[in-house]
Amino acid sequence: AMYRIPLVALVLVVAGNSIGTAADRVATKLLPKSTVLYAEIPNPPSLLSAIFDHPLRAKIEALEPYKQAIRTEGYRGFLTGRKFVEIQLGMEWREALETLTAHGIYAGVDAETEGVAILVHAKDAESLELFKTKLLELTKLGKNPDQIKQGDYRGVTAYEADKTKFAVVDDWLLITNKSETGKEVLDRLIDGEGDSLADNEGFQVALSKRPADATGWAFADLKTLREAGVAEKLFAGETENP
């Protein structure tokens, strides 16, 4: 149980190479133009602060059900695993999350490759390198130290664990379930060009209406989804009282 947290944490960070000006890329120009679902949290540290620094937190923690919950064996095991990871990383969990997700978390579903891509924009390449090194070391302490497979795509080191693919370019972490989807994103990270979600006219219209201060935002290409038979009736009608 002690190693469950490190293995789950590996899903967040793996290794890669620093290439060109990938740090200057934006998520909407990294995802394929055929992306039909997109979601973003542009400022995760702000969201964490809103949750964990809210005055309501102290009131919740004072409730008896909460006190009982943190006394359970499962919760104590979670704390032990979390502390172990914190010691390895040299920082507390919240600082680690804020560093890893400093510039946003973005996700897209591509219709052509039928794959999901998750992009995490870290504080900087050096921080991501630290996460990579430490968390790969942690996997060697688990029950299956050889679970991570390694490959290469255009000079970028890619990893696979339990059918999930991972790669890092500069300060960008890519997680995907399809190799073809991953290659599409990596090509844009490396080259900085190619048709992308940002070129989708429907997406451009939706993006123009996004609140500037949105904590999170999502887009769905309903026309494409309906034509594909995925969501034929989704939002097909109107309501007088939304």
C-alpha cells in the first residue's frame, strides 16, 4: 500500500527531451484540428488556493464526520504514501502540484485517431526533469519495477505503462491512450506548425465567448459528434428555463 501513491503519481510525470521553443506553444495549437472535445483549467494553482485556503475548510475539518474519516486506516495509509513521495521530491504535495501544473491542464478528444490527449504545462523544464527522475526511481521500488516500457519518436523519449503513453517536451507533459494521437501532438510540439484546434472555425467562435476569468472551460463540437452518431440527441432541443 505504501507504494500506491508513487505509482499513481507516475501518471503525472515522465521523462522527455527539451526541444526548441516548445515552452512557447499553447495547448489549442498542439491538439489536432479534428479535436471534438476540449477542456482546460488554465490556472490550477489558483483553483487549489480557492479550495484549500477557503474559510469553509476550517469549518469542515471541525466536523465530527471529518475527524472520524481521517482516523481510518485507509487515510493513514494514504498520508504515509504521500509523505514518502514528498520526501523523495523534496517538497510538499501542494507545492509539487502547483509546480507541475503551473501553466495549466488541457485535454482533448480527437475524432480522427479516436484518442485522448492530456497536456500539462509545468512551471519550467527543470522542475519537470526533477519530477521525472524522482518518480521513475520510485517505480523501481514497486512490485513491478519493469512495468515502464521505453521508446523514441523523433528524438523524444516516450514511455508506456499499462497501455498509457507518456512523453515530455521541454516543460510540456503529454499523456495519451493512442500512439497516433500522441504523434499528432508531438509533431506540433516539435515543429510548432500544422493544422490545429485553434484553426477550427467553430472553436474560434466558442473561444471568443469564453470568460477571461474562467476557472475552467470546455468546448464540444456537437455537429461532428451528432453526424458521427455519438450524440445525436445531445442539446438537440431548446428549453424555456435553462
